[in-house]
Amino acid sequence: MAKKIVYQVADDGNYLGNIEAEESPLEPGVFLIPAGAVELKPMNCKAGFRPVFRDGKWEAVPTAPPPSEMPDNAQARANAAILADIVYIEQTRQPRALRDFILNGDNSFLKSVEDDIQALRARLSVSTPAL
């Protein structure tokens, strides 16, 4: 049976990773798309953005503004948002990317996930309290 790559999306529209759709054994040429998956490939987002599927199309949604442009208390909130994005990626996209790499030998998705995590880590702001 033939297979094709489709793109898994969370309930909130966030991209989770690639998944294979298998051809129907009863209808050749028709693929069984898993629940929560779409056939439209997500765009590659620059650092600080993530793909979100809304209203039948992909959008690049910012993760958080750079902490260096905010007051200290806002920096703490921004760091919390960035850390939440990192945890989200590590718990959703990274395992799927690793699985794809192990099963298919293609490390492009895994590399993309690692690059996203590194870009987010670089945006973390560390401030030292005044003495």
C-alpha cells in the first residue's frame, strides 16, 4: 500500500509534526488521513515564530516579543512564555521528529526542531538583581 506524508495539528492549531497516511485498502488512490492531520504542508517559520493551522491555512504566529525590549517584570513573563514554548516543542514536536528520524532516516525535521529550541534559548533574558 502507498503512503503519503500529512501534518499533525493539535486542537489549538499548533503544528505537532509529520505523520504517514496510508492508502485505503478498499479505495486505491484514497488516503486515510489520521484525525487531527492536514494535507497542507506548514511553512518554515523564522526564529521566534511557530506555524499554526487556522481556518484552513497555516499562519506564522509569534512566540513572544524579545525580552530585552521589556521592563524587568515583563522580561520575567516573556522568559516564562519562551520556556513554555520550549517545553511545548520538547514534548510535542521533538519526540515526533525523533521518531521520524529513527523510522525514515531523515533528520531534516529533527534539525528544524533543534534549531527552533536553540533560537528560543538564545532569546531568554537573564537579569541580575541590584544589590
